[in-house]
Amino acid sequence: MPDGTTRSLAVLALALLLGCGEASEAPAPETKSAAEPAPAAAAAPLADDLPNGLLLALSTFDQGADGKPVPRSELMVLTRSGGAWQARSFGDPESNVFHKAFVWTPPGQEPAVVTLGGSAAAVKLWRHDGSGLAPVATLWQADFGGKFSRMRDAEVGDLDGDGQSELVIATHDQGVVAVLRVGSDGEPEISELDREADTFVHEIELGDLDGDGTPEIYATPSEPNRLDGTPQPGSVVRYRPGEPGSRSVVADLGDRHAKEILAGDVDGDGRDELYVSVEAAQGGAVEVRRYESDTDPKAGVVIASLYDPMARFLTAGDVDGDGKQEMVVAGKDSGLWLLRPGTDPKAAWRTERIDAQSKGFEHAALLTDLDGDGVAELYVASDDDKQIRRYAWDGQRLAREVIHQRSDPQPVLTWNLAPVPLGLVRR
């Protein structure tokens, strides 16, 4: 088996193949004292059967005839029944990557699984056909005219207060931000909010930072991913639904950029905030910055700084059942971090490492309550170990267990995790 350095280089090469990584030299991960405790050997007891499972959007790789890796899309479903976790996988030959999978209820329809594909760039609706998940409709497919053509991210929300949800979608590599609605005839309608040549948009978030009762759209445009280690300028921009031409910059990141943002009321003050994971300058650290509706775009508050080249997942939830939210940051090399706001959430947050032995290029992470007990569990794809792990509060810390071990010898990239009701994926 290849060692960690060889494996990391292989995954970086595959990320470059998919157009989603940089080739700059990554700084060494932060080290902490030997006194830092290791994660508990096993998480808290779990029910034999869970009402919800996990969706995972993956890139997996076959070895081509020339010996080079050939990417393929994979939609994995993890469910728990009879005291054991089971995994099933499904693919789509039209796309070689799924960048995201999640559950959506289109207006006037039953809930379904949605996938975002790349090359071909397609938004597809999946349902159970009796034997497994299968695509039943293509909601949007396009060639955006650049080097890459990928649906990169999407969020679900009611943008106009009519009680029906829409999808807000970001693409590679022509900087498209678009809204997908289902019309009165049941057909999808696409409205482009933005298009910018030679621009990557990695992330979409919806949040009501101004408190007017209507969510704004936040997106992360940047220059295309660098292959030579030079700066990659970027920003976070805001669009107000129903206000054409309302784009404004809310986070000016200069020569740095962000591929991950989180909008929500994490500090419990009754109004959403925006958190931005600013990727490290060469040899520097990731900064998690906080912005409010009226924050100067150049004056975000740094709530945490981690010596890591990047942290591409921020997720929030109540991990210990105290009624307050915490944030988990998944660093590429430095592991998983738990952030807690103090009495002044605009100051630095208390930061503690959950697990130093969890790693991955994307390092997908999700806080969600699959067992329905009112307390969030943490689910993580440690792709360097080819494991899906669950962390649950044991009274003192988030304790770890492995719920899936991948046996395929080829590298894997996990792009997201999302909860899914059991009835959508099993019959």
C-alpha cells in the first residue's frame, strides 16, 4: 500500500484531472503537543435501525488501457439496518464526477435525490425504481463553452416567499450562477443571475443576513484553479433575489480565495452570519472569517486560524445537546476541528482538535441528526484512509467509529455528504 505522501500526491493529481485542485506546495499540517488526547475508540451506542441514511457524491477511478486513471461518477448510499451499515452505489455514464447529491422536493412532486454532474454538466432527478436509484429526469444540462463544464454546487431555498423551493446552482468554468425553478407546467425554468468568463464558482450559500425575511444568495467566484502555485484571487459575492443587477462584493479576499462558505445563525443571536474559509497563502494558514450584513468586505473577523493549505468543509450543529451550535472545520492535512463561540462571537472562538488522523483533499464533513435524538452527529469522509466515519458525543468529546471501509485500491474523492430519508433509497 502506498504511504501517506504518495497517496496524497496521487489524489492531488486526480483532483487536477478533474479541474478542482492546485499544484502548489502545501504547508505541513499544524502540530500539537503530545498531551492532546487521541479520539475515543468508539462512539456512543447507536440504534440498530436508523430512519435516515447518507448520500455521498464521489469521484472514483478506474485504470485505463494506458495505465492512467479514468474518473467515473459514483452515488453512494449508506444506511443502517439490523445493527449494520450497508452501502450501495450507482453511476451515470454521462458524467465522470458527481460534485453534489442531496434531497429536494420539486414543487408539486414527491421528494427525490438530485445529483450535480460534470462533463456532461447535468442536474438530474433520481428516484427508486424498485431495484435501486436511477435518474428519471434531467432538469438542466448545458455546455458552458469553457475548458470544463461542470455543475459544481447548489442550495435549496424559497427565494421569493411563495412557499415553494428553488435551486441556486454554481458552475465551472464560466462563472454561471443560476436559479432553477419548476414552472406551473411542471417543467424546469433556468434564470441566470451571473456569467463571467474564465471564472470558477465553487460554493453557494443562502442566508438572511439583513434580517428582512428573504434569503440572499452568496457565491465564491475566483480565477481558475492555479497549477503553478501563483496567487488565485477571489471574493464572496451576494445577490438579492428579485433585484436584477444586485450583485455586490461582501468579502474581498485580495490574492486569496475561498472554496467554502457557511451561512447560518451559529452564534444564536437570531440573525444569520457568513463564515468564509479563506485558503492559505503559500506557506501560511487557513483563516475562518466572520461577516455580518454590514461588515466591510475587507474587514472580516478572523475567528480561527489553522496551519493548513485549505479547509473545504464548514458545518454547524449542536454536537453536545446543550442547545447551542458549534462549528466543525475539516482541514486537508490538520484534521477535524471543533469551534465554539464565546461570550463575544466577534472575537476568536475556542478551537480544539477532534481528530488529527482524519484527512482528505476535499475532506467532506457533515453535522446532521440521522438517529433523530435531537443531537447532531458528525459524519466525515477520510478519503486518505478510504473510510466514512461517525463521531458522536460521549459526554466529554466527539468519539469516533468507522461505518464504511472502501476496499477498492484506487483513490477516491468524496465531494459531499447529505442526509436522506430511508424511504427514498430503500424499498
